[in-house]
Amino acid sequence: MAETAKALETSTRILDAAEVLFVEHGFDATSMRMITQSAGVNIAAVNYYFGSKDGLFKAVFERRAEPFARLTLQRLGELESRDTIPTAREITEAFVAGSAELGRDTSLGGLLFVRLMGRTFVEPHPILKESMPRRYGEVTRRYIAAYRRALPHLSEQEVHWRFHFLTSAMFNAFAGNNVLRLFMDQPLVNARDPILIARMLLPFIEAGLNAPAAT
Amino acid sequence: MAETAKALETSTRILDAAEVLFVEHGFDATSMRMITQSAGVNIAAVNYYFGSKDGLFKAVFERRAEPFARLTLQRLGELESRDTIPTAREITEAFVAGSAELGRDTSLGGLLFVRLMGRTFVEPHPILKESMPRRYGEVTRRYIAAYRRALPHLSEQEVHWRFHFLTSAMFNAFAGNNVLRLFMDQPLVNARDPILIARMLLPFIEAGLNAPAAT
DNA sequence: CTTGGTTTCAAACATCTGTTTGAAAAATTA
DNA sequence: TAATTTTTCAAACAGATGTTTGAAACCAAG
């Protein structure tokens, strides 16, 4: 099980197929046979390369986790290297830009990972219980710290609440988890263009963050 | 299979157990045996009363769908029976109050149904493809119409986008699908109290809705 | 060409899935 | 009480699940 060219080829074929299927149908509704069939690979290949279905899921996640964290942190770093305190708008732009950039980069799986995130919030797979805080603990802490500096009129708790709200809105927006798509026969809003989504999101979130504290 | 007292008793026992398990683990990860065991009922009872697992899921949904729609529409109706045009804040209060009231009413399953909704946005079960627009098409149309009157500076599209954002934030907030819970080791925000959630939500959403149109 | 490690493959593994059966038990009606 | 319907139950159904096996195929190095 060394890193030969062949091993890398088939293992990434499995990862690519599994990523799409996990995002589309969820972990439980995606069978080994669906994955291997879609990847054009023998059934035993998954256990050969990843040990188990759980191991494959973890590998699917880990492959995208670091690039996404890097994208998201990079922008914030640039912002904080200036001499002025970043505004809530600027911090949000940095945060949203991370997902938007990912969405345009097909070599990173496009929006698939963001959609996987959106799924994971609702249905957290136990296998990610450890890697999630490890990979995104710092990202979260640094963004919240930046927001706290930008929003001194809010308590720490309330900043956390608003971070909760904005991430819910953002991830679901990029993931296309549209309530209207489900409730109405022909929804007006059905765009998958990351730039448009970001443009619609920003004024909403900016104003929401800057709103006065709850009474 | 008539509506005897016994039939009603065991069928609601099944519904109660299934509701919790579907919300907790999702449709696919919940087996017939988990449901019947939790309900203290024979395996065959589900098929006897609901025909199939799909039929049970639909029944679980249908039981709560109407009360929730009624709660949500009632408040809006009161608002619109006045002689002044409701503000975005008031409309949002009506919308949020529906979920908050449901959350406090254990006889309606509390927040379980809202959490089921949150799941369904991410993972829409085909069995609901028809009942969702039928049950919530009117709710959605009327709320969006009210928002359009309150927000004349926004295009129809943009009102739809913001409705998308606010429902994402709201449902995930009530469902407790907290990003922080997943990303951080000890999240500050972990409340399940519907009143607190509503209080935190309102200023955020109000300001987001009233924000100027996207550039 | 041969050797030794890597990768593929069809077949089978035990276990779990949703569903059905037919008879026993319970409740209702006559 | 007797007849009839409704409800429960253990057992079995066929099919799908993730995983393992052991041999064949492949491949690069000696």
C-alpha cells in the first residue's frame, strides 16, 4: 500500500466519487457499492485503501479541510496585518470570500465541501468529533476575536450567537439548502453562482452583525 | 384497522418514538427495529398501521405540519388585520413566535418538528416533495408578500434571498445546529430555551432585512 | 526472465435491512 | 356466550449492508 502512481490514481477516484455521493445522499444512504461502482473500482478497494467506510469518510473530509481552513484564515490575516481595526463588513467579506473562492476552484471540489459542512452541522458524524475542533478551532476563535473587536457594543455571548446565525445563513446559502426550493413549486432563488450568493449575503449579514444588542 | 382506542394508542406510541429517532439520527440511520423497540411494540405494527417505513415518515410529518402552519399564519393574520402596514420587525416577530410557541408546547412535540424541518432542508425526503409545497406554499407566499410591502426598497429577488437567509438562521437556531458546538471544544452558546433564541434572533434578522439593497 | 511487492478481483462472509406471513390473542359485536 | 373483527406476535422472507478472503494480475527492481 505504498504511494505508487496507480494507488494514488484509484484512491483519488474513490475519494472523488465518495465526496459527491456523501454530499448528495448523506453517509448512511450511500452504500459501498454505489461508491465503488461510480468510481469504476472493485468493491474491496475501499477497505484496501481506507480500511473502512468510516475511514473513507474521514479521508474525504480531511482532503478538503486544510485548504478550506487556509483560504479562510489567509484573508483574515491580511486584514489584521493592517494598522486599523477591521470592520464587521470586512471580516465577513473575508469569511465569505473563503467559501466563494473554494466554490470557483474545481480542483478543490468546488462547493462540495461547503455542502458537506452544511450536512455535518445537522448530522454530525462521530468520526469527525475530533478532527472538527482540531481543524477549525483556531479559525473560529480568530474570527470571533476579530468580530468582538469590531462589535464592542455586544457581549461575548451575543457575538457567539450572531456568529451562529451568520454561519447558518452562509453555509446554507452556498450549499443551496433553500427553504423556498422546498416550500414553493417554482422558487425564484435557485442560483449556484458563488459570486452572486456572496453579493446577496453581505449586506444582510453586515447589518445583522451591526444591529444593537438584544433588549 | 379502525380508529379504536387501542389502535390510536399504539399508533401514536410509534409516531412519538419515530419522531424522536428520525430527528436524532435521520431517516436512513433509523431502523424499523429501533423504532418499534423504542415504542415497545412489535415490528409488524409499523407496517400494520402505516403500510411502510416511508408511510410512517409521512405520518410523522403530517401530524405536526398543520398545527405549525396554523401557528405561523395566525400571528401574521392578526398583524395584517390592523390598518397600518406591518414592519419587517413585526413580521419577523410573528414568524419566530410560531416556532417559539411550538417549542414550548410539548403536546405538539416541542422543537422536534422544527428540527425535522432543519433536517429536511439539507436532506429532502422524496416522500415530502408533494406535501411540503401543499402545506407551506401559502405560508411562504403570504410571509414573502408581507415582507415585500415592508421592504419596498428591495427587488422581489432580493426579498427571496433574505427570506432564504432568515429561515436558515432561524431553523438552525431553534434546531440547535450550532456551528460552534462542532468547531469548538466548549461552546458558549448552547441554549435550548426558545425565548432566549428568539430574543437573540430578532435584532439580527430585523437589521439584516432592513439593510440597503446589494450593490 | 525471475523475484517480490503491490494492486485488483470475484466470491463469500455474517449481519442487518424493510416487509410478509399465519396463527394466537384481544376486543368488539351480536 | 358465540361469532366476528381487530390487534399482536414470533418467525421467516428475500435482498442489501460493510467487510474479508485468497488467488490472480500487474508491476517494478534485480
